[in-house]
Amino acid sequence: MSKVVLITGGSSGIGKAVGEFLLQKGYIVYGTSRNPEKITNSKFPLLALDVRNVSTIKKTIAEVIEKSNRVDVVINNAGVGITGPIEEIPTDEIKNNFETNLFGPIEVMKAVLPQMREQKSGLIINITSIAGYMGLPYRGVYSSSKAALEIITESISMEVKSFGVNVVNVAPGDFATNIASGRYHAPVIEGSAYEIPYGNTLKQMNEHVDSGSNPDEMAFAIYQIINEKNLKIHYKIGAFMQRFSIVLKRILPDRIYEAMLMNHYKL
């Protein structure tokens, strides 16, 4: 029997790549988008869902269950980037980022767990970020929202394991997607104390995304995880140095690691 997969944020980037790959492998795939009517080239059904709106989450999951009688895999992929000096990012934008990157995935898990408990099986994959393993300059809000989801995953994994449900994280590095166009950029304010360092760092971040890895690598990694018998909790997918930066943080003294990051960003 083909597994039923629901992917939030399935209209572009990593979500789209994963959905198309799994479709080719014979999975029944549903994606979500805040405005699915605007997407005309999706190879799998797109359902309306805004992770900041609990009623849309419940409605969409109910629709998938009604159509397919089960949900085997949920991929919490919907997310949004944000950059800026902590001092200058509007608080409303910080809250919106956490609503999307943390509280949204939590609500999706809460909505799908009753069905997975009934099935006595299920897999939830939370897409986080390698940036969630370290505080990065001018990406502190993004890093912390993804880090919080990593820890939530560790906790809920223990809470639901006895029901036959597994919960894991997949932390990608830089991939060539349209995330930069969709992220919130705090404006570079002329005359601000952060004008030059933030402006330079923002340019560097955008270049990294543009030269990132192919999203198909993430799609293959997700496929492998779905088919693993002995699942880990944390997976990191990306360039070697991005993954190795996590190892360096574990072994280097804090200030040396901080100096390394500041040198990287030319601060």
C-alpha cells in the first residue's frame, strides 16, 4: 500500500522537490500552500493551509484523512527566513517568524497525532536548519526559531514513541531555493550603527543561498529517512563545511568559535 505524505510549504523549493521525488517513487503526496490557486504547475495536489492559522491546519489534515483514510508521513517544511540586527527588527516580525517556524509545526503535529495514534504508526519530519545549531549574526531570530523546533522534536519524540510514531529533524544547509526572496529583511538603515556590517552580511547571505546545493539532494535524503528502520533524531544535510561547523562548535571554546564566525562574516 502506498504511503500517504503531507508536505507543508509544498509549492516551491525544498517542499516541491521532495514532493515530486516521492511522487515518482509511488507515494501518495499532498502539498500545502497559503494560496494554492496561484500555483498552476504542481505535479501533486496542493491544499490551502497557513501554519499560522490553526483552523486551516485542522481542515487540511481532515481533508487528507477523508481522501486517503490515513496519513503516514508529515513533513513540516513550511518556514520563513528573517534577517536583521536584533535591536532593529520589529517585534511583530519576530513574533511572526516564531508563529511560522515553531508554533505552526507544533500545531501541525498536534493536529495529526490523533490519526497516527489510531493507525499505531506514523513519521513526522521537521525541517529545521543547520543555522539552528548556532547563533549567527543578523540571523539570530531565524536561528533561535529553528533551534527551538529541534528541541521540541527531542521532547515529543519520547512522548509519542509508544504509539508507534517517530519524530525526527532534518537540518539543511544552504540550498538553491527562493527562500531569500520570501524572507523578511530588516531594512539597512542609513546612518545606523549596523549599516555597514549588516549590509555586507546580508549580501553575503544572499550569495550563499544563490550558490547553494540542489534541492534534489534534500529530496533523496528525505526519501532515505522515510525508509530507514533505525531512525536517528537529528539529520544534517548540506555542504561538508556547514555540517562540520556544528562539530567545531562542540569542541572549540565559545570565544574562539565566536571569533571564527565573526571572521567568516568579516565583522
